[in-house]
Amino acid sequence: MAADPGGGRGRNPERRRAILDAADRIIQRDGPEAAMATIAVEAGISKPILYRHFGDKSGLYRALAQRHVDPLMERVRAELHNGTDLWSRTRATVGAYLGMIRANLNLYRFLIDRATAEDPQTRGDLGMMVRRLGEELAQVFVDEGRIPNPVGAQITAHAVVGMVQAAGEWWLDHPEVAAETVINDLTRSVVGAISGAAPQGTA
């Protein structure tokens, strides 16, 4: 994501960080319905001053997205490039993604359900990050010879990313299902999709 979302207007970065910390606490407590006024009170400021630090409500949304989604993407990328066999790498990547969104459920819901609905730029930024992850995965398929056809690699990679994202959304609504069950079944589905798209002998 672009640096300094919302145009910090030269505001004190330590103060901005303290406001984001306050927003994290309130969102973790109240979920997607967290009120801007409550966040401001938690930060010890007024709502107009909160907006002054981020430009507007949308600027706060983008700052929160950068704060939480960027590390998630970096963790996923680290697992994606860890050089192990396909099953182990896929399982580690799926587990990292599901674990992080489950551990930060209210923040995830706030960003995905509310911020993207209220702010087109946040929606576009998050969508672009997902697309870039798909493109990076496609390049991995090509570079490793798993799916040499670049078009086929793109189709499979974006399908896999969408599968994991959709399955994660489903799991958040079904917490009674054990994490190991979801991770194992989703890993099997992802590896199957990659192997099925690869020429014989390259999976």
C-alpha cells in the first residue's frame, strides 16, 4: 500500500501511532461497528482532531489496512517462498493466513466488511494487494516449472488465492470447525488445483 495513507499533513508519527493503537483496542472490543467517537475518546482526543491526523475517516481506514494487511501479506509471501515441497509450503501458507485472520477477527471484519464498503480507495487497495499476490504466485508456478503456460499459471494462481480467501471467510462463520481440519482440507484442495493444472510429471 502507499505510504502515509490519508495524507498525514505532517502530523506527529508517534501521535498517529498512539491513535492507531487506540483504534485497534476499540475495534478488537467492538468489532465492525466500532464508533469513530469511541476511538477518539480512547485516544484522549476529539473526533475532529482524530480526523485531522488522517485527513478523514477514509484515511484512518487506509492507515489501519496498511498496518494490518501488509504484515499479513508479508507472512504469506515468506511461506510462499520458503523452498519446501509443495504440500508443506501450501500448508504453511494456508495456516499462516487462517491463523492471522482468526487471531484478529474483529479487525479483519472491520476492514473487509466496513472499511471496504465505506471507502472505495481502501477497497481498491485491498483488491490490488490480492491481485498482486495472485500474480506473484503465478510467477512462482512458471519459475518452478509447475505450470509453464503463463496464462494457465495466472488463472490457477488467482483461483487458488480466491479459494483460500473464500474458505477463510466461511471458517470465520463456523468457529466450531477445528483449525487443523480446515487447514488440511484446504491444503488438499489447493495442491489438487495446482497439480491438476500442471502438465503431467511437473506437479
